[in-house]
Amino acid sequence: MARLKYGGGSDWYNDPSAEINLLRFIEKNTGLKVRAEYNFVDISTEDIFSYPFLFMTGHGNVVLSDSEAKRLRRYLENGGFLYVDDDYGLDKAFRREIAKVFPDNGLQEVPFNHPVYNIFYNFSQGPPKTHKHDENPPGGYGIFYNGRMVLYYTVESNPSDGWADPEVHDNPPEKREEALKFGTNIVLYAISN
């Protein structure tokens, strides 16, 4: 698992404890052997192909060059998986830039009966609302290629804030556990499909 570094000025690097905590939770609760460490890869390099699971987040602008959009598409079409968590502020730019990657195959709402919502833990109502900035309902969107979801995107949900160290966002323990369970589902789905 690696954090995706991208251009545009957003804080792609925020909450570096998130992945470590999620991976530790996965190992403890599923028995899956993991290396709980923080890694990042620059989208402009071939290094993205070294990781089957990429994680992207931030609060602001995202800019993908044409070559980066093509590289990301090649990564996703060849078995890679990207999870994107809008950390409140990424949505407009992300939707604009992901359209460069898949101009003919855009984001679509993922139905609540999709395996990402029940592969290990049950989330029959879709993504949880981990970090509440407003009253908008959380949403989960995907991009599908040859029948496989290659990208999963949460908006108005922000589960990765719940993965971060407890003192970072002051989420109640039950919200933090819910977020870690949801993240577990995302990772397990990605590595098994």
C-alpha cells in the first residue's frame, strides 16, 4: 500500500499515520500479514506499478499531466487499485482530473450490495460518515473496467480521518473503529478482485 503523491498544491501527505494504523488493524483483525509502514509514490514515476493498492487524499487542487493520466490508467487497467478519500475540498478537482484518466468511463455510484460493503464487515448503508463537516450524506463511487472496480472514491465520508492517530482528529472510539473496519473492507476487496 502506498500514498499517491500528485501535483496541484493539495496536501496529499496529510495524516501519515492513517495507513499504518489501518494496516495494523487489518493484521490484528483478519490475520492477513502486512507491513505496517508509510510509503508514498509519485504519480509521475513508474514506481506506482510496485504497489497493488494506492491511496489518495487531500483537501484541495489536483492536477494530472497527460502522461500521468495515461500512467494511472495503465496502472488501473493492469490490476492496480486506487482508493481516493475526499478530505473535504478535493472533490471538484478530483472529478475534473479523473475524467482525463477515464474520459469514456466515469464515476458511478456503487450500489450498497457491492462486495466492498460486505466483504468482511457489513456496511449495508454504504460508506460511514466518519468526519462530519456538514449534513450531506456520504457517497461511494467507482470506476469499473472489464467488470472490475479499479477505483473507489468516498465523498462526504472521510474514513481516512478515522484511521489517523486518535489525537489528530479527536474522533470518538466507535467512529474510529467503524472507519478502520470500512478501510479493511476496501483493502480486502482490492486485493481479492
